[in-house]
Amino acid sequence: MAPSEQRRPALAVLTSGGDSQGMNATVRAVVRTAIARGADAYAVYEGLQGLVDGGDRIRRFDWDDVSGIMHLGGTVIGTARSADFRERSGRLRAARNLVERGIDRLVVVGGDGSLTGADTFRAEWPGLLDELVAGGEISAEQSDAHRQLVIGGAVGSIDNDMVGTDKTIGADSAMQRIIEAVDALASTAASHQRSFVVEVMGRHCGYLTVMCAIAGGADYILIPEVRPAPGWEDELIARLMAGRAAGRRDNLVLVAEGCHDRSGTPITPQQVADLITERAGEDTRVTILGHVQRGGAPSAYDRWMPTLMGHAAAEDVLDAGPDHVSQLVGVRRNRVARMPLMEAVAQTRAIPALIEADDAKGAMAARGSSFAEMVRVFEGISKPEPMFPSQGTTIGVMHVGGLAPGMNAAVAGAVRFGISRGHDIAGIRRGFPGLLRGDVGPLGWPDVEGWVVRPGSELGTSRTTPTPDQAAEVAAALEAHSIDALLVVGGHRAYAALYALLEHRAEHPGLQVPVALLPASIDNNLPGWEMSIGADTALNEIVQAIDMIRVAASASRRAFIVETMGRRCGFLAQLAALSVGAEEVYLNEDPPTLARLNEDVAAMVAGFRSGRSFHLSVRNEQASEGYTTEFLRQLFTEESQGLFGVRAQILGHLQQGGTPTAFDRAHAAALAARCVDWLTGQVLAGRHDWRYVAMVDGEVSTASLSRMAETYDLDARRPREQWWMDLTDVMQVLSTRPTGPVVALDGADR
Ligand code: ADP
């Protein structure tokens, strides 16, 4: 190899172990980040086996080799389990194959097995090179030029079973697949008053099961982390019977595939079904979801998050110094987070021992703080009988403002969790006007049956909010219905209305009740909370719509401008752009200028001239007053000079109307439970604070409404600082082809 070639760093990416949706986004991000940084990028086909095999299984990748892959399920570069790589002899061949190509940096996307194997390879690397030199397979110069193998890991696994990351790549999409199936089963089960036992994947991890049980309104779960104590069968039957007595038409039990009882005997779905048939006399069916859970297009989250992970992993391995410690690149609270790779693997591998020792608490804690919380929420909402004595209190629940998918799950969660905590719940229909009209009535456990699935607002909502001089009326209405605490599920209008009413709280005893605000808005423009209820669903709707637009546009040369909602908050536009690999995004936070539009148009025209067939701009609806979507369409059309067509697509209300995603449903229920807990504490302490859900020091908490304006711009209707703003940089790195000759394949960067 010529010395000049060796000077360019070379990096390879591979996917290994079980496939998962979102691996392609990671591969795309790694390859493009490497190329943008001036490195050579390689893809290894068929996982670690491809390293051993070499040949055309290790291919140099260009910018366009990763075009049009982000929306595909599975992994386009293949994956495999490799017996050869487990042997030193296999790894010796792998080392030779890499050194021959000048590759000494590796990003591995896989599970704990793959990451362990890769780390062993890294540790052995200098010895392997010495052996190759001794055997005359590589030269001493080659060995000297690559003394260190740098590896970075990202976890591809639908199970969400890795310590060190909140989410593994593919878990969110799997959750979506499961919830689609569970929704379908729930409707047929309800029609026939049947029971269904559904097996969910997750060898040692109950994450998918718990989340989908909350999101799907299941009655009972069995998860690997909690080996049920003897007598669990009685509890299961009692729960199902109580559900029937409370008016449930379907019975749904979710069983994670790796469940055992305390004696270590596996618990199979069939065994559970037989039990229900025999003891409850129910017509019970088993459904094993199986590999469907791995399939299908990745969700929006499984596009933007793996993109960020891949970008970060590539940067890490390219920047690594001689003392580099291999890192697992994961995510913590929507940010890329790193942890020493083998520490994460060791902690993950310690969990089965905790399970076997019946340390359910320890096993759940090891899964992260939100795991145990989700189990607690599920227990609260799935038991029809109150778990606490009556508190003699009434919590009022209402929606205010625009629709957000998941609002119903929030109310249903509040009702059931509130009842479990001994409260009565009053449903306030159609927002503030409903409250003032007296459209208020009790909501019982069966009243919210099936709500969790539904889009729209079962309680009804209204954009009309009280003026400050109606404060006395609001107070009187709350008093008239004996409301001791109020949960308001809504967006900007809800926050702004209560903020204004707060000034009058001291004047009216009726307003002296605690108020909790639960963030629900597709715009994701609320203070204190990074992902409001509904935003994930809206983002998925947008991404699916753009996928369809691309297909429709693929036959002809087209530039598309897609306009998203969000008012003056660019969250949906930015995250959608990142999720679909758009070339440009126009935000109100960073409004387009004439100079920028000039550059963008020039780049677009140059792209089409050199063979591209698709160009995508995403524009937030209020990005700019003058440079409207129609203005952009006309500008692009004029400048295309007939080279390509230009279309504008305003997505409109489809963004608000989707069936809520599993994520939105489960989080709505979890936040509702938090609010109920907080309101309970307030009532017991005789306090009447008004607060909104907020992340405080990395924990789910609340923040005082009276101080909202410190972090929230009421005029612009968005937080003063928005966590996602710096994602534009990553998007631009990945969508801006470095200048130079363009090799067009199908031209489209999908
Ligand atoms: P996952 O990566 O999803 O956990 P596996 O456990 O099947 O999947 O591991 C995938 C591959 O990683 C294995 O087929 C093997 O090639 C490699 N691997 C796993 N563990 C080791 C190990 N201890 N040493 C070397 N290679 C390993």
C-alpha cells in the first residue's frame, strides 16, 4: 500500500447479531460523517463474519451508497452470527483483512455479544498484528501504521436490554409493531369477549411488554425481571375477573418470551392461556408475535436517534487518541450519551443473575429508573379495585387547546391511576367553556375503557380560555363541582390561560386548589418538558407522509417543499428533516434570508445538474412571513429552468389526527400518574400550588407556573432555549455532499 493512502484514516461500520430497525440510519450516519471528515468509509457485509471473510464483504462506500436506506427496515449491509469470529483464528483473518485495507477504526452496531466480540478483537489486535507479521502476511510497516484498533459501539436490539442507554436502536419501532398487533387483537377480543395471551419478544427484558401493556390497555403482564411468587396464578385470575366485573370486554395478558417462575421453570403463553380457560372459563387464544416485531419501516425515533448515535460514534473513533477507551454510544434523555463499552456490557450481563436471585428490584433498577416507574404505573392503571383507601377527594380532569394524540391516554391514565390512589375523578368536558357551563361528571374505571387507543379527545376540548375577569366564574365552577385538585392536559393555550389566572388565585378561594399541567401538544413548544404528548405521533405522521411523497416523486425529477405545523416552534420541521434526510430545513428560530436562499437554490440546481432526481426542503409553517411555502415554490420553479419540477405539500391536520404511538400513549399515562401523585401530595399537605410537569436535574418533576416566563417566551410560544436546535449541524453534515465529483446512483438521498 502506498504511504499516501495510509495517511487517510479509514473506518468501517458493521451491523451484527439480531437485526433491528434503525440500523440503516446508523450506517448512513457513520459513513457520511467519516466522508465529511475526510476519512475513507467502509461497510462490512454480514456482520463480524464479513470481517473474517474479507473480499467483497468489506466494501468501500461512497456518499451515495447510503442513499435511500434510512426508511428501510432491517439492515441493508446484512448481519450474521459468526462462529468463526469467536475463535482467535477467525479474528486473525479479520485483522489481516482490515490492515490490508488500512482500516483501524470500527463502529459496531449490535447487541452485547457483538460488542464483546469486538472488544476482544480490539484487545488482541497488537498481538494479532505481530502474528501476521511473523507469518509474513502483512509487512512490518503495515503493522506499525496500525498499532491500535479503535472501536465504538452502538446497540442495535429491539429488546431495549442494554445498560448505558435509555433506548436501543429498534426498540421504538418494535414497540410500534407490537402495539399495532395488540390494538388489532383488542378489537377482536372485545367483539367476542375473548381473552388473549400475547407473547412479546425480549429474552431477558420486559421493556417492550410493560410499555405496550400500558399503551394497549392490557390487564396483566409477566416479565423476566419479576419472577412471580407461588400463587401468581390466583392473582392473574382475580385480576381478569375483576376486569370483567368492571365492564371490560377484552382480557389481554402480555407475556415476555423469557419469563420464568421462582423455581426457574419457564412460563409459556400456552400455559397461561390454559390456566385462564380452566380457571376463568374464558375462551382464550394465544398469539405469538414473533419476527413481525423486527420488521417494517423504522419509526421516526429510530431514524433520528440512530442518526445522532452513528454520527457521534464515527466522530469518537476518528478523534480517538492513544489512550482511547471504547465507548458505547447511547442516548440519555434525548441526548447522545457515552459509557465505557465493557462497563455497559458487564452491567447488562449481571442482570440475569439478579433475576435468578429473585432480586426483582435490583433487576428493574438496572434497567434504568423509568423501567420500575412504568411497572408501577401499569400496576396502578390495570387494577380495577382501588389500591388505597378513599381519600375523599375529587380530581378534576380536562383538556384545553388543540388536539394532541395521546390526550385520551393521559386522561384514561389519570382516571385509573387516580382511582387506584383512592380519589374520585370528575371529567370536565370541552375545556373551560364546558367547565363554566357545568358540563362536568364523574368518570369511573369502565368509563375510559378503550380510550388509550383513540386519537382525538374523548372528553372534548376547546381553544377558548377564560379572560382574567372570568376568574370568579372559574372559581365558582370548581367549587360547585367540589373539585379539590385539577389536572389540565393541554398545550400553549392551557399554560397561558392558567398563567394569567394565577394572578387572581389569592382573590378566589375556589381557585385555591392544586393545579397540574400535563404537556400535550404536537408542536412540542412547552416549557420544562422535551417531548410533549402528541409530538412523537405527529412526527411519525410527517415521516410517513414524506416517505410516500418520495415514492410518488421517484419517477421524475422533483424538488419538494413540505410544510409542517408547529407555529413558531421548529421542532417538527427539524426532527422530520433529520429523520428523512432532507437537504434543507427552514425554521422560525433561524429564519431564511435572501443570501441563504440564494445558496440553497444554487446547490439544488447543481445537484439536479449532476444527476440527482430528488430534493427535499422541510419548512415550518411560520418559518418566515415573506418567504412563504408558495414563495419558495415559485422561486425554485423559476430557477429550475425546466430542469426539474417543484411541488409544495402542506401536510396540515393529518399531523394532529394520527392514532397515538405506543410512546405517546405510555408516556401520557406515566405523566398522568406523576401528576396524580403530586396532586395527592398537595391535597394531603393542604397546599394549592400550580405547577407544570418538568424535568428537574434529570428527574421527572414539576416547576412552578408562576416562574414560567423565566424559561418560556409567551409571545413566541416556545421555550427560550430548545434542546433540539443544535441538531441542524448534524443534519447539514449528513445532507451536504462534500464538493467534488458526484457519482449519482438513483440520485435520491432518501
Ligand atoms: P448480539 O450481538 O445481538 O448479542 P450474539 O450474542 O449472537 O448477538 O453475538 C453476535 C456475534 O458476536 C456472535 O455470533 C459472535 O460472532 C460474536 N461474539 C459474541 N460473543 C463473543 C465473544 N465472547 N467473543 C468473540 N465473539 C463474540
